[in-house]
Amino acid sequence: MIRLINLWFALLGLGSNKLRSALTTLGVIIGVAAVIIIVSLGNGLRRSTEIQMEAWSAGTVEIRPGGMWGGPVMMVQPEAAYKEGIIAAGGEVPFEPPQPAGLTLRDVEALERLATATNGALGQVEVYGQVIYKGRSLPMGMALGVSNRYMQVYRQDLKYGRFFTEAEQESAAPVIVLDESFVKEVWGEDANPVGELLRMAMGETPQNYAVIGVLKSRQGMYGYSSRSILVPLRTAQLRLNQQGRSQNLSLIAVRVDARKSNEREYAVAQINTILRASRGLAQGTPEDYMIYDSLEYSDESARITNLMTLILSLIAGISLVVGSIGLMNIMLVMVSERTWEIGLRRAMGARQIDVMSQFLAEAALLSLVGGAIGLGIGIAGSYAASQFIEQIKGLVTVTPDVVGIAVGISAVVGIASGLYPAWRASRLQPTRALRHGT
């Protein structure tokens, strides 16, 4: 019953000056709302990163010769580029640096045959150049010469048409598969370019390539441009190579479905052992290739995102500190203004703990009300902000732990801010308190 009485007195005390009580909660409202918004947007950004990394990599392990971007990149032939009018006479031709020993199809075959911890491997050749459609030069990232394992390894889906057949791979057929984003940029939304011809000025002689399929877009963050054009691997090697290095691959992608770190470490170790044997590297000889596990990038991105969210939350927490100081200051003012009331309660038999409980309850109520309002504003603000950030649209959720953080922060701020004023109020002597203001 004593506790209910103390709570009742606390409500009466707060109701005696509604405007001041409302303004006192403002600092708590702003602080809690800021923390909720930042944490929720941070969670949405982390989820967006995970989705994009998974879409880009599909859980693959990639092998490149030498350094990360040290693979053989086949450049546009100057003669062909001048002939097609893509590079003006006297214009600069891209410079290709010396290349390390390239990966070969023999390496891919060895991984396919011996790597029991993987689920398919493919070789890939990257070709930079330009594309012409009906006399118009089109934007392009790169052409990728890939084997028929591409769809399996990267978990891609077709929107229109089909993928390369074995016959087209063997005959180095002039056929291409486009990305949906490339199609939207060139032909427009929902266009189906299957059957169209693109002229690519790459290799000794520019040639027409028939569009046979369109891939659904992936939300890749890193790696290849969404403007990539896929051609059969043998087509890239035989038709688009300018310096006789047709067997060298820019990249080998290996699918590893395992998600546990120890299982992926085993798969990577197995890949490394097979490649060393395939390439004839003696014991103690350093590898002439680099292995990259895509999930490591995902984990690292998640750690960076979490750290940024934590730092921003701490910055937002400064407003909570300011709000708690303001709350403590107001509570001290209230103790001073209500000294006579405190003395009267003590004279009528209230104990020190009753007075202390009353003022602690007032501080806690102010803080909890501010926290509840801040939580509502934070939830609404999180969803509203996510609508203006394309990367996290639809991915922001206010989870129970975020709600718990808001309630916990409010309770801690209220108790911490009201403890000292409540202690001072409880220590007032009844006789001196009753004489206050007389």
C-alpha cells in the first residue's frame, strides 16, 4: 500500500506542473528516438550488406592468378577499334601490365574431379571492350567468357531465353547472354532482346553476336558490373584474344555451399592442395595464385557495419546524457520548491524511504514516458528514413532487443537522474522543512 501511495503522490507532483514535466521529457525523447533510429538503420544496412554479398558471390570461393586483379585481361584491338570508330585516331589505347602465370582449364578440371568439399567449378575470362547496337555505342563493363557451370556456381536464374549449350561452347558460337540491368538501360523496362544482334569490336575482327538469354539481376556490391555480357568460354578464348594466351583464365570460381567456418576452411584447404598439385608447385614454393572466400568479405562487412552502428549509437547517446542531466536538474528544483510538502509528509509519519520512493517514482515516470514517446518516434522515424535509402528499403525492422534497449535506457536514465534529488529530499528534517518559506 505504501508503494501505491508513493506512486500516487508522484503523479500528483508531476501533474502540478504539466508543461515543465513535458519539457523535461524532451531530452529523453530525443535521445531514445535517435538511438532507436540509428540501431534500426544499422541493422537494415547490415542485412542489406549480407543480401548483396550473397547475391554477388553466391557463397563462392574464387581463385585469381597472382594478385587480386592480376589475371589476364584481353584488351580491345586498336585496329578493330579504329575501324569501328570507337577510338578516334590518335586516341589512347588501354595499357595492359605484365601478367603472372595464368590459371588453366586443367586447374578447373582437377578441381571438378578431386574437390569433394565443393559443388562445381568454372573457369572465366574477362574481356574489356565496346559494344555497338544499330550504330549506337552502348555502355559496357566487361564481357565474361564462362563455361556452362556458371548458372550452377553463381546460382543465377534466367528471365528470358536460355543459356549456352554444350554445342555452342565447343563451336565457339557467337552468342551472348545479357544481364537484366544492362537490358533495362539499353532497351527499357521489361524488354525482351532475345534474337537481337550486338556488334562487339573485340578481337581481330568485329563480329555480330546473337542475344539468346537474359539473366535476372543480382544486387552485387562489389566485383562485376551489372552490365556484364556473358559469352561462351571458348568463344572468348578463340575469338576475343589478341595475344595468343587463349588458355589463360582470369578467374576460377568454385561453389562451396557449406556455411560453417570450419567446413569452409576445410574446403579452401582442399582447393589449395589440389591447385598446388595441378600446377606442379614443389613443397615450400609459394602459390602463384590467390584464394578468396566470399563469405570472409561478408563477415568483415558485417563487423564494419556493427562498429559504425555502435559508434553512431554512442554519439546519439550523448543526447541521453544531456537529457538525464536536465532531468536531474529539474528534480533538484522540484525538491527545493516542495520542501514544505516534504516536511508535512514527514511530520504526518512518512518515512525517509517513502519520500525517496516518491521522487524516484517521479523521475522514473518522466523518463519512462519520454522513453515510450521516443520509442514510437524512433520506430516511425526508422521506417520513414528507410523509404529514402534505396539500399535498405523494406529491410528495416525494430526487433525486440531494440525495444528492450529503449525501455532499459529509459529506466536507467530515470533512476540515475532521480537518485540524488530523491536522497536529498529524504534527508530533509521535518521541522526545518515546515519552516521553509514561512
